[in-house]
Amino acid sequence: MLSGKKEIKKDILWRAYLVYLGILLFGLLIIGKAIFIQNKEGKDIATRIQKQEVQMRDIEAMRGNICSDNGTPLATSIPMFDIRLDLSSEIISDELFHQTVDSLAFCLSQLVPTKSPSTFKNILYEARRNEDRYVFICNNLTYPDLNRVRKFPLLRLGKNKGGLIIIPHYHRELPYKDLAKRIVGFESEIVVVDPKTNHKYTNHKYIGLEGAFTNDLQGTNGKQLFRRVGKGAWIPVKMENITEPENGEDIISTLDINMQDLVESALRKELIADSAEHGCAIVMEVQTGYVKAIANLGKVGKGIYEEDYNYAIGECTEPGSTFKLASFLVALEDGKIDLNTLVNTGNGVVMYHGRKMEDSHHSGPSQLTAQQVFEKSSNVGTSKLITGAYDNEPQKYISGLYRLSINTPLDLQINGEGCPYIKNTKDKHWSAVSLPWMSIGYEVAISPIQILTLYNAIANNGKMVKPLFVLEIRKNGKIIQTFPPEVINPSICSQATIHKAKTLLEGVVERGTGSALANTGFYKIAGKTGTAMLAADNRGYAAKTKQVRYKGSFVGYFPTDHPKYSIMVVIHNPRGGRYYGAVVAIPVFRAISDRIFAGIAEEQNPVPHDTANYSIPWANAGIQRDIETVYSQLNINVKSVNNIADWTRPYMNKTTVMLLPQPIIKNSMPDVRGMGIKDALFLLEQMGMRVVINGKGTVTRQSLQPGVLIAKGSIIVLDLSIV
């Protein structure tokens, strides 16, 4: 019995020993296999893992649009497509490949004319031999071209059977090309050099509204799973792995596209005539500060000007005589002078501590009132008024300038604003001649939009509003954020001083240096000319006339009775002997204000449908010289806002016919309402349009709205009726 138990126990121990030995041998086998795999097969397995590597990649969200004030896109994202093919035998059988390769190569050569059918055939055969799963065909296809590709032999079978791989992305497009380009913005490339390694790399940066509102515009990228297929190529995995992107929001700007086109055209014309270095022009709505147009043009070739820099916002230089308004505002508000304060300008020359100041034009009496000094833009008179008032307390003058809120940036909605420089008596650059020279716009620096903001405050009865470029942000057509007018300073000075300032600015146009704007006929302008001699870097001002560089400007507002718009025009370094603001800037201001006023008048006085109550015979809109001739023959008084306009629209009162210019802008739909059919046909057919006519008489309705972009061959329907 005991012997049997011992035998059983011995058997159990032996079995346990065998199990333990088996486990040990199995463990050693695993360890050995691992060592073998690591040393012998590791590279092969790593390669296979790499070939099957997957990763999540971003799917580009569609960037939001930047639009004009009426919703017309100024910058938009156009879907584009890259095409690649998976020519592996797993996807396409040999029989199918050989049946379709010739016709596919031919179709691809029609899509990409730079490559012949034989070239494409070689590409396809080589890719087939190499089992290339991501062979490049072409990129940046439009959607219509993509639809063509989807109908090509073999590719019409799609991705799973035809090997077609479509990679979507977006291209940023400016429908109006360079119009308002610096404000709308674009993506720029900046080459940066690492000083340690001397390595060059490129940074991408958005400017203008594109940059300032990029977080709103860019949206949120989606996610898609990609798989490596060899040769460093990655292909997207099945569509169900996608996290959909969220598209960006739309920016509705303050810009009026028709005003913008008008402003750029007027500015470019003057720059070419003067062979100027560069120039800018800004149109701002008085009460709101909304910037309706802003043009910046720099010379890039003979007679060629492009938007190369935002001069209106970023260029802070000595403004010259347009700064005199600030000096007068301070002295008037402090009670140091009045409009009738007398000052002796002598022979138009005065010395300050050995430095000579002189007037550009000196004629007439030397004894002038402060108002006459301003109207004639006398440097000597202005400096004498200011030094006489503040020579013993110059800091009080500086404090008065600071009260006008012109010493700090405007904190604009876009980047790149220049920082104004209005120094005070503690500044290291303050000298004995700083006060007189500052009074006439030297030894200070301020940008055109900052000067315009001051003048706009006068038009706005002392309320200084911030210039704005964006009205609202929309998402899927719904307004999610608005930008109402923003007040910088509720009252830059007393109403008594504002009234006197308006008198000064109106006097400049009526009797002074801005008199070229006095004969508008139907509306009045107030403003100030400016001519500044520009310092040449650190070399100061050139002594010889041929070396001197100038800046001519005019800033003002209209109509003076109820100001609606303010405008600033600057022409930088004009050549050919013309450089005064009255000569180079006023023509641009006049061209802009005439056209804008014509639009205001049209809104207030639409085309009538009943002319029976008019004592003067009614005339349709048409060619200006023809209308003037007819009314002259009838001995009826005619006044023209613009004597050189080709097309015009008449407005009548009891005794006078007023002719307002009818703007005709290239590639932009004109307003032909109120025209006779012959004139309308002549104009539209000249622009390459096809016209469909309904009815008889005068045009009362048109199918394409004024200002929309048109292309040659566009069809327009005109409805006519007898009025």
C-alpha cells in the first residue's frame, strides 16, 4: 500500500519535472526566435511595416469669401483638383489596361497639350511595370476639366476599378484682379535666412483683410486617413475615414466696388501724367468711418502702376500744409487767435534761429488775417501765428495737438498702420526751430488715413470716428458679428471751433489754393491743399531744385452743407515740374467727387415716369455734347458737372438742366435706364454685349444690374416704355 503511494508520488513529480522542462524549452525557443527575427528578419519586417504605414492628414477647409459691401466676392476660393492614377494589377487587369491605354493616352494629351499621346503612353506603361499606385498626371484642374477626366477611357470606372485618384484643394482667386488688392489681401512668400546656418526657408503670410481676419476665414480642417504605398507616396484610404472640414466664414467689407474702380482709374491716370513715384487715394463715409474705396499704386515700370504697398495706411511722412488745420484748431480752441487775427507775412520769408522759411507763392498784401493765411496756405503766416501764441509755452501747443487724437495709431482692422510721430518738448530731437516747422507740417510724421480721419471729424461736427474696413462677418449667409461705427473722440474741440474750421476749409476752395474745385456747379467742396518737400533719408532736404522730392495732396469733404464723403489724395514725387497739391491732387479729387455726387443725385432724383409736369422739355440720358447742343438751340440754361464727360444724365428744375456724368467703366455693366434705345444699343454693342429689346420708347429696366462684371457676348434684356 505504502509502496503504491510512493510510486504515484514519484510519477507526479516526474510529470511536473517534464512540464517545467517543456515550459523552459518553449521559453528558450521564443527568445531564440525573437533574437533571430531581430537580427535576421528585422529589416525586412520594418520595410513591410513602413510600406503599410498609415497616418491622419488634414483635409483643407474652404477659406471664406471677402466681399464688397453689397456681397460681391473680392476674394474667393476656387476648388481645384490634382489627378493621379493607381495602375497596379490589383486594381486594373492586364486585359483592361491594354484595351484602354492608347485611347486614355490620347485623351490625357488633349487635357495636357504639352505632352503628346506617345509621351503619356510611355508614362502609363512604365507606371504599370513598376506597379505605381500614385502616378502623377496633372494638377490644378478646374471642376469642368475634372468632369472631362471622369469620362475618359478606363478612368470612367472610378477609383476602385479605374484607378482614378482625385485630390481636391482650393486656389485663392481675386475676381477683380488687382482692384483693392492691398486691402483685400493675398498670401505672400517671405524668404528668411538663418544667420547661423545661412539656410534659406520660405514663410507664408497673409496681408490685408486676408491676414487680419485669417482666423475667421480659414475654417477648420477635416481629417482623412492616408496609407503609404511605396516610393514615399501616400494615397487616401476609403472615404468613410474622413472627418468633414468646416468651411471658413465670409467677411463683408465696407468697399464699394464701383467707387474702388473709379478711384483707382482716376489715381492711375494722374500718376501716369505726372510720372510720379507712387500715390494713394481714400474715400470714407463721414458719419460712419466706413472706407468705401482705397487705392495704392506704385510705379513698377514706365507708365505701369500696381498695388505694391499700402501707402495710405503704412506710409508715415511729413504731411506739409494739410497739417496746418491741426495747428489752427489748437490755436482757435485755446483762444490764441481768431479768424480775423492779423499777421504780417512781409516779403514771404522769415528766419528762425538762422533757418529760413518761405512761402511758395507770395503776392498781394503782406498784412493778412488768419483766415487769409490759411486760404493762401502761407507758411510764414502760419508759423508766425503759432510761434507768437506758443513760443513761451510750446508744450501747450503739443498738448493741444494730442487733444485732437492724432498722436496715436488708429488701431485699424488691418495690419501695417504706420505710427504717427508728434514729438513734444522733452523729445531728444526737439530744437529751437521745432515749433515753427511743426506748425506747417514738418518735423512730424503722419499717414494719409490718419490725416483724413482728422478732416473727417470736422465734417462730422467734431466727432472723430475710426476708419473701418469690415461691416460684418457671416457664416452660411447668417450674420454672426457686426462692426458698427466706432468713436475715437466724441468731440475733438468745441462747436465754435468746428464752425470756424469749416469756414477756413470752405474758404480754401472758394478763394484760396483749392479754387480749382470751386466751379462744381451743383455741390460745394471744403478742404485743404498740401505740398511737402521730402527729406532724402538722412541727407536732409536737397538744396537744388532738380534734386528736391515733393508730395502733393488734397484732403476734403463734400457736399459742404451735409457732408457725406471725405477724400484724401496723395501724389508722391511727381516729375515734370508739376508738384503742388493744387495741380496734381485736385484733379484726382475732382474726378472722384464728381462721379460720386452723380450717384448721390441719381439716388435722390430717379428717372421719372411722367414728364408732363416739367416746364423744361425732358431729355433722355445720352451723349453729353448732343444734349447740350439741343438745349442750347432751345435757349435753355444747361450746367455740366463734368465738361469732358462722354455720357450724361440730365436732371431738371424749373429753370435749369443739370447734366451729371454717367460713368462708363470697362467690363462693368453701365446704367442705361433713362436712355433712348439708339443710345443704349450703341453703348452696349460697343461693349460687346448682345441686346434683347422688349417694348418701345425709353429704357426703364435692365436685366443686368449696374456695376456687375460683364464679358464680351453677355446677353442683356432691356424693357422699354413710352414715358
